[in-house]
Amino acid sequence: MRTERVRIEGTDFLTTLTLGAPIGLLALHGGVEGGTAELATEVAARTGATLLTFTQPTGPPAHIPSIRMSACAPLRTFLSHATLTISLHGHNRGATPRTIYVGGSNRPAARVLAAALSHWAPAFVPITTLSDIPNPLRGLHPDNPVNQTRQGGVQLELPVQARTTYPAPACPEVPPMEVVDALTAGVRLITERLSAVAESNEF
């Protein structure tokens, strides 16, 4: 595990990078989207996945769009090591407090994660049809780090209740165990399939 301080657009971040298996778990906005860094860390610990989290231990919270986060050294290392990225984000859309939007360029992997969420975390509703995902949450821009690993990736937009203790977040945040279990199962299945079809185009 390596920790490094980086500065992006005037904001100081603490990055934590652990190189592991070909699946990479990424939390770009751990400082402002509560629970995403903790969720990524727990799933990576269970699965041996590569992990990169960004937090903001000091200063006012800042949300820098994902497409502008790709210049720092830890992220470049992550993207060159991982084969497929699962990027965890948070949404606060009051009309859909139980909806998990499953975007990103790797649609087969997105469907695997959605199926795992449906099975292990049935209190939440995963949405994979891109036209049903709000455009800002689709995670399809080519400059978004989730799409810059060799097999692309999956962007998960999680409501508050799916990423941290609700309604009173703890410090550090504690992600719901059923979501941890669901993503662990999904990452393991994607890892198995990725290994089995490494030379195919399925992923």
C-alpha cells in the first residue's frame, strides 16, 4: 500500500494505492461522496483487487469532475496496472434514494454487478439501461478514468443509503454490509470471467 499527497486544481488529496488483481476499484471522490472510499477499500480487501482512493483530509471539500482527475501519478499507475475498473461514486438525487445507476463503457461487466446487487442487496434497484440513467451519471466520457483501463469499466452511482450508515453517517463511514457483499460477489464473478475469456471480446 502506498499513500501519496497530490494537488489537483488547487485541491490537496491523499491517495491510497494498493496494486493487486486485474480488477481495479476506484474512489475518485472519497472526500465528498461519503462512504465510497470505505466501500472500495472493504471490497478490495475481500477480493484482492487493485485499489485507489482519493480523500481530502484538510481544506474545504471540492468535487473535481472525473474527466479532470487523470493527470496525477497514482492514477496513471492504477490505470496501467488494472485491466478493468469499477469506479464508485455517490449521487444525492432525492427522487431515487434507492436507485443505483450502473454506467461505464463495459456493459457486460455492468450487468454482472447489477445482478449481484439485485441478489445480495435487494433493497436497492440497479439500473443498467443507459437511456434510463441521467446523462451526467452515465460515465461514458472517454476521458473518465473508468473507461481508460484496457477493458473499460463500470461506474456505480450509489445513493447515500447504499454507501454509508443512514441517516447518521459515522466517521469513518461504514458502508452497508449487504452492498459490500453484493459488490464482493460481483467482483469475484467478473474476475473469474475475465480470466476465462482473457483473449475474447466479452469484456
